[in-house]
Amino acid sequence: MTTIMNILAGIAGIYSLLIFVRIILTWFGHGNYYGRPAELLVSITDPYLEWWRRTLGLRIGFLDLSPIAAMAALSLVQSICTTIARQGRFSLGIILAVTVLAIWSAISFIVGFCFIVVALRFIAYMTNRNIYSPFWRIIDTISQPLLYRINRIIFGKRIVNYLTGIITAAAALAVIWTGGRFAIRLLAGLLLKLPV
């Protein structure tokens, strides 16, 4: 069982690396310029990435967060296989604890990223930065839908001042990150104590 789990963990790790390379290539074009190796990479990774895009729909403006979820799932599989290989046994508590920690890791990354975007938007607002520069347009493209959704959840249909909305969104993201971190550590500790 240890050998099989180590092989599965290795496969998940290699596939994660391929997906990471594919994501990096999308930053520099569609991959058509890199020849046959890029075409092979696209044919191996895109079906998996497309499934996550269709299933979760994690798009905020021009930003697509579904590759993060796709890589988090592979990381989860790799962690579970590595843990089983290391322990030499299958334990429901270990599997659940690893799963909860992996899911929180992805959520924590997304919440942290969103907090940074909102903080940058706050800085731009307070310093009257040129919002027409490419950098601030990207920040606005990401932050506007995010601010809208968070403020809609907190304030409902009430209209609030833009600065209040930014501060409230930043505070909500900070509370989610710190509270979630504490709760997940507590939950993972309880799950590890579960019997086999």
C-alpha cells in the first residue's frame, strides 16, 4: 500500500507541475507559439482545468480562480496519498483532517488575495491615484465585483458610501481569514483524534 500511495502522490505532483506550467504559459499567450510541446501540454491539462471552470464558475471580472481550485484538489490528493504512505494505514480522521486543511489552504489563499486587492483599492482611493493606468484598471476590474458581492451580503440592498464599502469588505475578509484559521486548526485537531 505504501508503494502505491507514493506512486499516486508522485503522479499528482507531476500533474500539478504541468498545470502550473500551463497557467504560466497563458500569461504569455495562448500557447500556440510554443510548438508541439505546448500543444501536448494543452491537451493533457486543459480538460481538467475546463472541468473546474464549468463546475465552479470562480470568475471575478477578468480573473479566473478555478485553476487555484484545480491545483488545490491535486494538492489534496497528493497530501492524502503521502499521509497514508507515511502512516502505513488508512485512517478516516487523518483523511478528513488533511482534506479540511487542504480546502482551507485554497480558501485562505483566495481570501488573502482578495484582501490585498481591496487594500490596494483603498490605497488608490485615499491617495487619488490615476485609476486609468493599466495597473489600477486591473485592480478595479477585480475589486469592483468583489466589493459589490461582499457589501451585498453585509448590507443587503442598502446603498453605502464607497469608502465604507471598502473598509467593510477589508474587515470582513480579515475576520474570515483569522476566524477561519482558528476554526480550521481546532477542527483538524479534533479530526485527528477520530478512531480508525
